[in-house]
Amino acid sequence: MSSLAEPKTDYQTVTEGCGLFDRSERGKLALTGPEAAAFLQGQVSNDVEALSPGSGCYATFLTPKGKMLGDVRILATADALLLDTERSTLQALFNLARRGLLGYRAELHKRTLERALVSLLGPQSASVVGLPGLAESPEHSHAEITLGNVSARAIRTGVGVDLLCHSDQLGALQSILRHLGARDVAEDAVECLRVERGRPRYGFELDETVIPEEAGLNERAVSFSKGCYVGQETVARLHWRGKPNRHLRGIRLSGPAVTGDAVVLGERQVGRLGTVATSPRLGPIALALVRREAEPGSEVTVGETSVPATVVELPFSDRTAE
């Protein structure tokens, strides 16, 4: 755990400089074979067949009723599709994909232990790895690079650069990055940045009850022009004809709260807190899926002690602190 003085320093690093954080625990898969893209196209919500080597996308695996089973980042290379996901959903998604592969000329491989993944977070991240132009590329763009004697895949993220390398080169890569100016940061600062940006995480704000539109994921994770995929009918119907019963919102807290605390509007519970963070810029904040009647600006209470709070639009902004 970080000391009381560290969170603000780490926060400054990820918002002004370049923070270094190890994400190697994430689940990693690879799909190979001539029909890898065709297979995955029918399994996930985004347009995999539109990807070319060096590009990528974010997507969801859904039930036939459009509920989320997990989310993945998909990177297209010349000879494979690389996927990474929350470790908690890895085995279920692996089993799901393996069952669906029957009849396709494609193979699924586990890569979690063979590949390490580190994140550089902050406006100086692309410059640290010598790719300042990557900061202007679309999210999920990626390229092979060499840092010192380490080969890695540099991946553009919304807040910096991820680096994927062989696990036995992780220590060397981290040492090189520190030498180039990256600074190790604690998970608290990384999660605070995610909450401020309004990015939900599976296992925290997202689970098997959530439809992508409820969590504001349609723009990032769903293609409405591709062919059929599992769960498409529900996702399309809700998008074109309906109104989601819930929305992902920010919660501006006036006091302490924890993940799982009930959010109450008037006399009715309208949701529960997901990730809670203390932002040096905004104070205590949280993400929550709340019923649509809890509109931005609504005054709510949170938890057993009825902490006063306000529902706000995402992402959090400086106006949130006013």
C-alpha cells in the first residue's frame, strides 16, 4: 500500500508525466488461422473483419440476450488476433470461444503466462518510448518497437501507451522504462484516473446483468453495420427503439463510501457504487450504474450513513468540483 503522501505524487505523474504500472495479470489469448477474424466476427460486438495489421478495437462478448460476459481488447497483427481481458473472465471466455471454433480454420492459444503487459500513463508516455506520433494515433493502434535489447508491442491507449513483451523480458523492460523517465505508480492513482475518465471495468461496474448501452459502451464497443453476432438483436433493438433502464454515471461524494454502497434517490434505491476513488482534483468520487430517473444533477444519498452525493455526467470535469 502507498503512504499518505504518495497518492498525490502518483496522481501528478499520471496526469502530467509518465507513470509505470504492471498489468501482466490480465488474461491474454491469441487467435491464429485463416478464419480467425471470420470466427471472432460472429462472437463479439465490434467489427473485427474491418481491422488491418496495426489496428485494434474494444469489444464485448454477450449472451444471446445481450448481457455482458466479458470485454476484450483485440489487436490485429499480420498473423494473429491478440486479445486481452480481465483475468477473472479469461477462462469463461476461453471456453466459450473454444466451443464456437468447431468448423473454423482457426486455433485459440493461451498467452497469459507467456506475455507481460505494462502500462505507461500520462501525457509524456509516447515520448518516453520514442514514439511521439503515437499520441496522435487512434486508440488501439500498435506497432513493434525495440527498447534497448527488448522487443515489445507498443499499443496506443486513451491515457498513454501499453507495452506487450515476453514475460522473461519484463524486468529488463521496466528497468529501461525507468531509465527513460517513467516512474512507478500505485494502483490507487491508476484507478482514480480511470474513474475520472468514466471508464467502467468488468467485475466492478460491469457484470453479467449489464447491456453495453447501459454502461455507455456503444460508441467504443459496438458496430451497428457489421453482420450478425451473439446478442446483436437485443443490443440493436435497445439502441434503435428503446431507452435503457440504467445509465453509467459519476457520483460526487461529500464523505466516505465504499464499493457496493446503495445509491438512494428519495426513498428508492436506484443503484450501487462501483469503483470509489479519492481524486486530488475532485475529492471523493465514484462510478455507478443507476436507474434513469437518477439524472445528472440529482441529489442522492449513499450507504448506511446516508452520505449526501450528486449524480454527474461522465467523464468527470473541473465543473464537477464546483
